[in-house]
Amino acid sequence: MSDEDAPSMRRGILHPDGIKATKDLAAGLVHEINNILGVIIGNAHLAKKNASDPAASEKYLIEVRHAAEEGRELMRDLAAFASDNPRETRVLSLNDLVTSAVSDLEVAVTLDLSSRNPVVRLDLWLAQDALGRLIQFMASTKTVASIRLATRVVGTAAVLTIEDDGATPTDRDLQTIFTPFAKIDRRPNAKLGLAKMADLAFRSDGFVTAGVCEPHGLRIVVTLPVADSAASDDGPGVSLPQKGM
């Protein structure tokens, strides 16, 4: 991608910015942490109240552990999203990442993978997590029966297109879809997953756009620069988990 393209890419990215986004992030974080603490405090109280019943007490303590693990995951996401430190990157096969991300989806999936096997230079853990959460977000709604993913090499860019046949988002939804903790109608809470996808693309000099998939549904397009080592038709692959993210 040329230097002349960079400003327009950054203008096109759906990415939280400025004071309002900071307030939205803080409000969302307070809400999420309060929910987690509520579960921990409530179940800890019930466990103590039922201390004479080991089975009941264990049930409540399991809920405490699950809530604590959710809190740890939230902090990991926030740290990854907020960090300005350069991450260790490697050349990754976009086809491999997509195949791994959809392996556990319950909805019907159509893959249209580029024969060139586009490769991009990304942090493996962050790319797996961000792509997995993005695809799960698009698939996890009752109105979605199928989802389609396609990869393409266009000039010096790798383009990943994800489309579903679910509820069509409104213009307002599209404006806020990558805001941390945003929740749009008929879709689950996205938490930091979508913002992380946008952040991953932004740090890689790429961009993310969202729009309506005709006749209905959501389309998200991730555009990333092709890695220099992808000159040949057979780009290097990376060993990925067999299961989804």
C-alpha cells in the first residue's frame, strides 16, 4: 500500500477516537466489571449461606470462578486493545486464519478462499482472537442462518470479506459497531472483540469497513497489506489450532 493511500485508510476505519470514545470505553468497562463483581459477591454470599450443603456450596463457587475468569479475559482484552507497544509479528496465511476461525461455527458457512493464499504480517494471538470474535459476533444471532467468507488479493492488499444473512443494521448501528462494549439491536454484546479487529488492522496500516449486505444482513471487510514474503503463489502457512478461537 502506498503512502498516499494511508490517510484515506485511516479516515475510513471504524475506530473509537477522541473524548467521547474514552467516555464510552470507561462507561462500558464500569458496567462490565460491576456485572462480574455482582456475580462474584452474590454467589460467594450464597456459598457461605449454604456452607453446610457441600453440593450447593460447590455450585456457587463454580459460578464465582467462572465470573473471575471472565474478568481476567476482559482485562486481557483491554490490555491488548490499549497497548501501544509493538507486538511480535509473523507472516500468517489469511486462508489458514479464516479456516480455523470458522471450524466450530454452528451456522452454515461458505468459504471462498483465494488460490494465491494471501499472507499478512500480524501478531498470531491477536489475529486469532480478533478474527474469531468478529466471526462469532456475526454468527451469534438467531436471525443468521448462514455466513460467507472470502479472501482476495487486490494489488498489494489482502481483502477479507465476511457476510451474513441476518438482521440488517441501521446507519446508527454501523457508526458504533466497533466502539468498545457497543451493543447493536438483535446482536449480542460485542465487548472489545470488534474494536480489537479494527485496532489490529489499523496497526498494520489496514482498515475495516462495515455495511449492509444486500438484500439483508451485515458485511464487514478487512483490508490488510500483503506481506513482502508473499510474492510467490504459495504463501507460507502457519500451524493453527484445529478448533475455533
